[in-house]
Amino acid sequence: MNKNKIIEGIYNDKQYLNYCKQVCRFGDLYDDLFQYMILYLLEKPEEELLRLYNSGGLRMYVARLIYINSKSETAPFYNLYIKNKEVNPLELDNVSSEETAEKEMLIIRVSKEIEKEVRECIAMNKYPSAAKLFEVYVEKGSYQSVVNEFKDKGIPLKYKTVRRLISEFKTKIKNNIK
């Protein structure tokens, strides 16, 4: 068992997505919470995930991660997406299971395309810049946030360049999915 297999198992286990639905009842925000949790796990060191998996504590760890990010005022996800969110009763539970399944399949396909792009970049011995920019874009939510993130790391990027690279990467993913 390795990190990718563990995360793939979590991603395919519908119990985690259902738990996100239970704790985060703002339209399809539960889907964002689920993706946030997966991205968080991807950043964890492999040794730590293996230790949690082997000790049997992974399921509780992920459940706690979901709960904290949906309820704790100090959690990054809560502050970005839930705090000050007005509840629209029309948004609650208005997504059919068929639409949810379609979204999940699209997410899986997009994730596989991103992984494929990263593998190709590594095989060609080049930095997967578009893929990395896209990951930061998904996490931060805007082109300007991507520019600021890399500026903070000492990597100067222009807004137009970031927008172009992310747009090209999105188009490439869409074409590969079709």
C-alpha cells in the first residue's frame, strides 16, 4: 500500500462524501470540502498516511479533518468558504444523486488528467508548471491568488501568464476528457 492507493481508496469511498454532505449543508459546498480534504491528504507525508492506515486510525483522522474544517472558526476551509455564508434554503439538498454522480465522475477524470500531465512533465524532465499553477488555482480560487502565492515564494509571475497557462491547461483537460 502506498500514499496514492490510500488516497484513491478514500476518494472512491462514498462514506466520506456523505459525511461532507452531513456537516456542510450549503448547496454543493460539501463537494468543495471533500476536494479540500483530498488536497490536504495529498500534501501529507507518505510515512504519516501509512502510519495512520496501518494503525487503523485513518478513517477517524479523515472524519475529524472533515468535521474540523466545516465547523472550526480557525480552520482555513471554514474561513474561506463557510464563514459569513448566508443560507439559501433553495440551495440545500437540491442536487440529485444523478448530478452528484456525474460531478464525481468528472472530478475523477480531471484528477486523472492532472496526474497524467504531471507524469508526462516528469518523464520529459521539465517542471509541471501548468499543473502546479492549476493546483494552486483550485486551492486559492483566483488567478491573482496564484500570482500572490508564487510572489511570496520569490517566483515572479504575471497575471496574464497565469491566466493563459491555467486556461490552456483547462482546455487540455477538457479535450482529453472528451
